[in-house]
Amino acid sequence: MERISEAGVLYLNDYQILTEARKEVERFLNAIVDEVYNIIVNETDKISSDNFSTNIWQNQTAKGHLEVQLIGLKENSIFRKDKADLYIVYKDIRNIDDIEPNSGKITVWSPNVASKLEKSLGSVSMKSLGEDIYQSTIVEFDLNNSMSTAEEIAREIFNKYDLIEKLITEIL
């Protein structure tokens, strides 16, 4: 016969309240990522340029993961035409475990095939900004207001995009 651990006994004793608390947390986190998505979609003019077209993707199966995919419009020394070689990615605690539970992480990411782009952007950002554009940004949640949290996350995504545009201009 299998035995339940001490932690399991504690969980079982509070099963109903923990289930309700989990549902509440899921609704709060979903509201944040859904609103970030809506803000970005409604303000796509802030993430459009001669260098990129953008695709905004939100994981519907495993909530808490959103991507702004920057797709090269022209072939040049660092971009492939019609390929998403640069992403601005938002994730919450449901998709990563190296952050505090009440925060989200925004990261610039390039796939391995775009390693030349990553090296160029990283190098120029260190020279121009004193920091690597690929360094993650952590946003602390306002646990009293999912809307203000979503606005802050969207603002950070737009800031990352603006920095990318500035760096691309320097490189090209």
C-alpha cells in the first residue's frame, strides 16, 4: 500500500481552499497575459518598421507565454528575409522557474540559426547601452491590479523593441 507524505497530508487537508486559490491565481495571471496581448495588438504601430514585420503569438494551451516575433523584411548582413530571427518573449511562473512567483520575465531571444544576429546585437548593445539587449527584464506584479501590471509589461516590451530598432540602425 502506498503512503502519503507529510506534505501530501497538509495539501489534502486544505485541498478545497488550495484548489480555489489556484483557480484565482490562474485567472489573475491569464488576465495579465491576455491584456498584454491586447495592448500590443492594438498598438502594433509601435512595433512596425522598415526592418521587420511582426507576428504576435500567445500560447493558448499553456498560458503565460507570449512572443513578439520580428520577421526580417529584407535580406542583409544579419537578417534572413521572411524569417523570425528575433523574438521578444514574455513568460510568467507557469513557464519558467527562475523568477519569483509574483513576477514575469521579458527576454530578447534569437534561434541558433541567427547566432550572427545575436552576437552583433549583443556587442553593439554593450557598447551603446552598457548592457546586453539579451539580458532579461523582470517585472514585479501589482497583485492588486492586473491591468497596471499588463501595462507595465507591454511598456517593457515596447522599450525592448525601441532599443532593438536603435541597435539595428547602428549596425546597418
